Amino acid sequence: MTNLDLDATGLEFPRTEVVLAALRLAEECESVPLFHHSLRTYFFGRLVGEQLGLRAGEDYDDQLLFLGCVLHDTGLSPRGDGSQRFEVDGADLAAEFLARQGLPAAEVEVVWDAIALHTTDTIALRKRPEIALVSRGARFDITGGPVSLPAGHVERVHAALPRLDVASALHEAIVGQTSRNPDKAPPFTLPGELHRQHTGAAWPTWEQLAATSEWDGRTAASR
């Protein structure tokens, strides 16, 4: 399957061909801390969903949740490092890969949305469970809570998938990309904010943004 023997951990996940292919892709292109984070995002996201009354196979497609989770940070890998913010780069990489695997277009779109929106939880949490739980799982893995998981589960996940200072690894990956290409750090996004904190740059004010408008100088009646 991969160099990581998940079977030995007793942790459950869907064993379809496309899932195993996505698992291999993530392991091949991501650093070990990010790969572990991607898998923990699934195991935590699924359990958070259960605490919220959502059941795999009944309320959502477990395969799509796994695909969204395991591929959600591929935009931070050398293979996924394009010209857009990392969430969109990762969504594009995942969509292209899953389409080649034969996943139906409607399902590819769900995974694209889950990855592209995972850092924008105020939007993701209003979407279908496969999208919302990727965001919930990723956030739980970084910050914990506020949902409590069953006793022993967190310990079992961490035993199988050590944390390896993932917060620092994510910060280094994001800032590394934005330092090489500031266009990957749009203002008021997660990568943009981390880039701002790293460089000390200031966001443009609303007035400055409006001053660059192509409509500047026109009267309201002529617009």
C-alpha cells in the first residue's frame, strides 16, 4: 500500500482503488509531517462528524471525505506548487489526478471544493459534509476542540501518525512558497496572512484598493 502500515494500526478507512492511489500520491509528494497531518485530518474529521451525528455511508460518502483529506495539502508539495494560493493549487492537482483515475466529474468537483475551501471554514462548514469535515478535521488536528472525541481515539491516531511538529512544517511550507512567489499570498487569505506576518508587509487599505479601480474618477451616473 504505502511505506506506512495503516493496517497494523486498526484505524479504518475505505480501501478502494482510487483511495489507495491517492494515498500513494500523497505519500510520494508530501513531507512526512504533512502526510501524517493529511491522514489525521481524515481520522479526526470522521470522528468529529460522528460526534455531530453524521455517519459515513449514510450522511456522506466516506471515499470522498478520505480523498479530500488525504490530498488537501498537496498544493504545498513541489509537485503541487503552482501559481495560485496553495489550497487552489492542491485542488487542481487532486482534480486532475482523480479524473485520470476515472472518478465521476461530480465527485471530483466535491473533492475540489473540499480542498480549495478547507482553510475558509466559515464557508466550508455551510457546505455538504464531505467538504465541511475536511475543514473540521484539518482544524482539529492543528488546534484541537471544541468537539471532544471518544477516549483513546486521539492517542491511537497519534501513535500511528506522530505529529512531528506539524504546525511548524505547515508554516515553513506555506511561507516558503509565498516567499518565492508573493502572488501565492493574496491579501486576507491564510497564506497571505502568514506571508504578512513573516515579512512585516502591510495590507492595502480599502481606500487604497478603491483608488486602483478602473472606475476611479467616473461619476455614479456614468457607471
